[in-house]
Amino acid sequence: MNIEHFLSDTISTAVNSLFSLTTKPENIILQKTKKEFEGDYTLVTFPYIKAAKLTPEKTGELIGEEILKTNPTITEFNVVKGFLNLTLKTGFWLSEFKNISKDVNYGIKPANSSGKQVMLEYSSPNTNKPLHLGHVRNNLLGYAVAAILKTQGHDVIKVNLVNDRGIHICKSMVAWKFFGNGETPMLSGLKGDHLVGKYYVEFDRAYKKQVQHLMEKGSTKEDAEKQAPIMLQTQEMLLKWEAGDKETMDLWKMMNHWVYDGFKISYKKLGVDFDKIYYESNTYLLGKEIVQEGLTKNIFYKKENNSIAIDLTNDGLDEKIVLRSDGTSVYITQDLGTAIERFKEFPKIAQMIYTVGNEQDYHFKVLFKILEKLGCEWAKECYHLSYGMVELPEGKMKSREGTVVDADDLMDGMVETAREVTEASGKVAEFPQEEKDELFNTIGMGALKYFILKVDPKKKMLFDPKESIDLHGNTGPFIQYAHARIKSILRDYNADIHSISVSDNLKLHEKEKELIKLQYDFPKILEESANTYNPAVVANYIYELAKLFNQFYNECSVLKEENKAVKEFRIKLIETTARIIKNGMMSLGIEVPERM
RNA sequence: GGUCCCGUAGCUCAGCUGGAUAGAGCAACAGCCUUCUAAGCUGUGGGCCAUUGGUUCGAAUCCAAUCGGGGUCACCA
């Protein structure tokens, strides 16, 4: 049983008998004692002073004395103002530590043990341009949440819905056709997604020029935008695509493949993967029948101009069109179809998570509401993992205006910085080249991933490309360094670690006790992180743990400790610390090196 | 304008299911490597937690209003 429940039980029994109350254990408010005070757990006595008819201090004293008698795990208490601080006996923490130490997967539930299957969609790129910093946040977040959910024993299916068709894709295609001169990734040496992205920008440039030209000849801006030849050609290409025109399809396939080859490299560098990839070219027609079905059930209605809509004003939302007057789909049509299709394909999934930026908050509210109205009882288990924009000092990133931070450049830059810093330290001179390269990658990507994951997904975050991501302080490399330090000590310990049995009679150093207490929290942290879909909870916890280890490291020597029992305990203590750091970082998708 | 999110140290962020003197990191300054990796540790300075009012024994945290920033309100995706 969890110690906090155990304490709550004794406390409720104590206050109930002392003040004839009927407080339930779950209503006892217990918190960890602040560092400045003596004790492990603290009870706020204010809620009981009325019933006790005593001062907060006296009330605390009374409760303290009572539970000291009834609960042998508590060895002492003190009262400061209205706060009753309880100290648990060292033996309790030691025995808890033994459990942590025994369990290689402490805090992590066995794979698929919860019986809950979750589908998590993330990444979902467009195939007309390379990935940028916004995608990086999406990918890292999606991957981390999936990994964190797995620690809770859930079976997570990671899926990617690739937006591979539509007018924006045709823009790159048209531009390439006109200006490309047959350029290919092979010929140009450009990564495929970058090459296609180049023509997306090219389209915009040509389009703007044509619009301006038309306006100079007297067109209104609106007309010019509609009549620019390149735009007309793009729309024509979309029609051809939808008609299955061979030449268009061949061009589309070829250019998309360039992009996929490029994405493959970026995904690999990011360390993310998928169990299934959906393509919008296969799903964009889904949902139409569902709309027709909903129409007969009067969930939807036909408007005067033949478009089909749903009225959500009673749910605090607006009217929403679900099918155009010409019978074609809108964005939400296929989202409805895709969701329903997925639940048919995977009947066991209990939950669907969509990792999509917060500019689509309203869209998902509408989507889930419509699913609910359509009678999908799983609609309430759908969750929009909404995250804030990554902003630059100048403001929002805009693909077409070139104010984006390219994902590949960013990653390469981080790895390069890691290489420079690491080589300058002179610590890796004798490492084999292969290990060096892997290490620079681990550190560079660790810095980037941690930088992004340590902030609450819901909040927008600021990234200044001019200030490169730090490698000191509250950073990924700081944590990796703590891990490498521990591993170094463990390598130098020339005795068998497995045969150590921790003594029951140890006097704990302050930092040792703090380490045990913090390690004890790990399972709760993972749970909270999973329940709130927030990797930052784990990230900040692991940082605390690494920092605490560094403090311990500075105050207590492990290998030079002369008392054998203490030395062995410390070996075990740092071993579990390293394990938790590693497992915690794994759940964020961040690697930790054995040495650095 | 309706609606949603946000406003904490010079900067980037924690803390927000109400509790003790609001925490980290960066940046600045001062110390610590003949002692297990100094990507580290210790210390100093830095805050009317946007403002005002309310609820409460107690508010950065809950509620309301105001001010500032952003998103969204398509037969776009």
C-alpha cells in the first residue's frame, strides 16, 4: 500500500477519535514537507481547529501525539504554526528503497497489462514541403506521449495520416513542371522534401508576380488572385488528379516519393516511428456515406443550396457544413469517415488521440460532438492532444514567407554544436569514431528534444534561432551527464553489484534520503504524466532527480567510502538513480549515453 | 464583435486538484578540480505572481471584471 494512503488512514482515525469527526481517509490533505522543515509529510491542521476548539498549534500537537502512539512507522513530529510535520522511520525508507532496487522496471507497468488499446495519431505532414520546427514539436510530443502511455501498460498504436493530396500539393507539382527543368533529388543533390518545398516556394513567387501583373493591368486584387494563370493551372491539375489522369498521377507519385525519401531521413533522425501510415489520398472520400446516413436520421439537414449541415448551437458551437452543395467533402467529412473507419479496423481501441496544434481546438470540439451525435459511444474517449505554437522572436512561422526553422537544419545544427562542445572538452579523444558519432547525435538530439518536451504542451513556446539551445543547466545533456557519471562509477566498482544486500541499519545522509524519497515518486510521476498527456511532468522530474544526484555526488563519495555497508548502499542507490533517469528519458524518447 | 487559450525574476520556463518565507535554468557577480567525469557543485543580487474586486482562517492557484498578447469563428485544410 502506498504510504500516503497509509498515513491518511491513521490520521483520519486519529482526528475522528480525538475530535469526534467522520473524516474519510481520502479527504485528508497530506503534502510533502517542504525542504526548510524537518519531516517527510505534512498535515495542515486548519481544517480541524474548529472541531478541536484549540489553536492550530495545540491541534497539531494533539494529532501528532495520537498518531505517534498508533502508527509505529512515524518516529517523530513537530508543529510549526498550523503545520504538523511527520517524520517516518529510516527503516521505512530503506525497505522502500530495497523494493525500488529489486524492480528493474520500477514504475513501469508490463507491456499491454492494462488491456487498453489506444490509437495515437501524430506527425501528419503535408507532402509539399519539408518538416519545420512546428512539426518537430508535434512529432516529439506524439512520440513521447505514446511512450509514456506504454509505461502504463497500454497498447499504443501510433499512426500517421499523411496529407498527400489537394491543391497545395498541386502547387508544387505545377511549379516543378514549369520551372523544374527536370530537376530531381539525384541531379541536384537536394533532399527530396527540400526539393519539392523549393517548388512550393517557387509557386508562391510566380503567383504573386502574376497577381501583381494583373493588378497593374487594372484587375482588382480579388479577381487577379482568382485569374492568375498559374492558379488556374493548379486547379486544373487538381481536377485531373481527381479524374485519375495518368500523366498527373505519375508526376504526383514521383514527387511524393521524393518527399517520402526525405521524410524517412528526418523521422529517423528524430527517432520517431509509426505502426501504420494512412494516406489522405485513400481516405479523403470517406465520410460521405456517413453524412447521407446522418441525413436520414435527421442528425444533419439539407440547406436551401443543397449543402448539408449540422446545427450545434445548442452545444455552444455553431452550424457546421459537412458536405458542400456540389456534393464534395470538406475537411471534417473525411475526419468523421476516418475515425469511424479506424474503429471498425481496430475494434479493440478504447481511445483515439489526435496530436494537432491548438489552432484546431474548435475543429476537434466540433468533430467529437458530431461523432457523439452520430451515436459513436467512443466519441467521449477521443482526445485532442493540443499543443501551442512554436514562435520565433519575430512571431509566428510562415512556410511561404520563408520564416521557418527547418527541421533538418535544426537537428544537424544541434548535433554539430554537440560535436564541437564535446570535442573541446577533450573527454572523448580515445572513443572509437563510431561511438563518437553516436554520442554527438545522442547529445545534440537530447538537447533539442528535452528543450521542447520540458515545456507544457498546451503553452506556446518561444524559440530563438540566434541563441543556440543550451547544454548546461536544465537541459537534456545535464541529465545525460548525470547518467554517464553514475555509469562511470559503476564501471569502476570492482565487485559484484548484484550480490549486494542493503543493510537495514544505516544512518542516511540527507541527500541519500532525499534521493530515496524522490525515486519513490517515479511511478506517480509517470501516471500523472500519462493521465495529463504531459511529458513535461516526467521531464521536470528527471531533471530534479539528476540535479539531486549531482548534489549527492558532491557531498558523498561512493568509491572512497570506507564503511562497506554504506559504500554498497550507495552503489545500489546510484544504480537505481541511473535506471530511473534512463527509463524516464526513454519515455520521452531521449537516449542516455553510458559515457560522455 | 462572439468564443477559447495565455500573462510568474532582464530572458526561457516550473509551481495552478487553495496552505508555511513563490522555485529552477540562462544571463551577472563571488567561490570550489593533488579527492568517483567542473556538461558539475556552493553562494550573492534579482518578484506588488498583469490590474482591481470577490470567496476563504488562508489565493500565484478558485470566481468576476478590466487591461495586454495570441488562436478561432470557410461550401480552406
